[in-house]
Amino acid sequence: MHLHKAQHLPLDQHPQLKEWMTERVEKLACWQKTQAAVEKALLSDKATANGIVNEYTQIQSTLNYTKDLSPKRTELYFYDSNEAEGIHESGDDAHEVTIHDGWHRGQDFSVDKEGFSLRNFHTGFDKWEDEETVRAEFYPEVVNFLKSYSLVFDHTIRTKSNDVKKLTQETNTSQRAPVMLVHCDYTAESGPLRVRQLLGNEAEDLLSRRVAFINVWKPIRNIVEERPLAMCDVTTSPRSDFFKLYLRYRERTGENYVMRFSPRHKWWYFPKITPDHAILLKTYESENDGRAQFAGHSAFLDPTTRPDAPTRESIEFRTIAFF
């Protein structure tokens, strides 16, 4: 039964059976937990972990890289300032790239090797509009999901409906549109700084040991078809491909990494990822021992998206793991 779509069974001729299969059985967490293993063992690389044989095992799309104009800095101002005139902004180097369907090897990806991984994450929580309830009730679920000594310190809900908001809007920063820019959320300097800002006197002791920032990215309500998330395989993107984007706020300056283009980069995504899945994405790693440190990522326009596909709705949690 796990392979009914791969076998092209004529379920359309049996609507009650189709409804039972697609609306009930396939939405069970226990079913989804075993789907990928069955496909990996029995199907070719063209099978996705959503049970769909997809001719688009890879697609072409445009990603927005950034030109490195060093020594000129790349900057983004979050307030009106005369100093913002003439700055070099990010995302000025668009390239068409190949993005690979990762479902057939979803269980193989690792945050310590490729910089990201795919996990099952089922929840009954549905109060996504209430920021305080998300913090009070769902943050503990994220900590339990990670099963490590972790701190969840921030979250952002991303939907296309927030397109009308400027990227640099200073208020209601937990509601954003998907970011169409190849970037990583922290740098070698801003990661430890964030630990110090959040944890004060405890920070130095914690920073004396291994620390990693992990984003937990998760669809909410619907399957994601529109503007999905693409991840750059860290084994193809050395540290030298990253450079700083300076984020100018009224009271401080933050840092992200943006990336210069390289034809070596290998990009992955999980088409039609469901709300019962989550992507773990490493955005900072303190150890410099060969494991993944910074994972570049971006939302993108999938050319296979249906015109009537529902608007993407996802949430990402920023977490720190202490070892």
C-alpha cells in the first residue's frame, strides 16, 4: 500500500477508497514515518517520500546570490538614513541553478555533514497567529523534538501574504515573507555574540564548549508547493564562498552571511513537504573540525508549482544547542 502511487493504481475509479487512503491513512504519523524507508528500499531515485513518482527529479530555478565587491561592504538598513545612499545591497547576482529533489535520500542528510537534515515532526498545535501562545506552548515541543540541551529563542512565520511588508520593516518581525536570497543567518562572529546577548553571565562558560545554532523549519497548515526552501550542500560550499552582510538597525549592527556564486554548489529541496515534517538547518557551528558550520539557503520559485497552489505558510524556530 505504501507504493500505490508508484504503481499507478486506478484509485480514481474508486473514490471512497481513494479518500480513505489519501485523507486518512497517509496523514497518520506512523504511516509517514515508514514511507521514506519503503521507497528507499524498493523504488528508483525518481520516487519521492510523499509517494509520488515525479519526473522532476531536478529542476532549474533562479537563486539570488550576491556579488563580493570587497573592500566595499554589503549592507542592509532597517531604518531610513542618509548613510544608506549608495550602499551595496545583497541579492544582486542572480544565477540559474539545478535544484535536486532530496526525498529519495531524505534519511541520509545530516546537519553535521551537508548542513541540513529531514525529520518527522507531527504536532496538534494550531494557534500559529498567537505569538505568545507559540512561545508558551510550542517552544517546549521544539525542545523536546530536538532531544538535546537547547534554547529556543526566536521564531518567524513566513507567508506570501506578507509580501506587502518591506524586508526592512522594523515592527512585527515575527511575520515575514519568504526570503529570496542565498544567505546564512549567522557569522563566525555574530553566533557567539548572540549567545552573550541572550545568556549574559552564563555565556562564557557555555562558549567554552561546543555550541551550534539550528533552525527548525516547518510547514504549517498545508503542504508547501509555492516558494519552497532550498539548501546548499555544505560539502560543496567552502567557508570561502561566504562573506558578510551587515544589518544596520537603529541601535546596533548585526551580521548574516551571503554567498558568492560557484558552479560547484549543489542545491537540494523537498518538494511538497508536509506539516508533519521539519527541516533542521545549521546556521552556526563553533567547532572547526570538518563538520558543517554554515548552511546557505533560500526560498525560490519552483517552476513546477501549480497556478492554484496554496500560499506557502511555514514557521522557523531559531535554536541554540549546547554540548
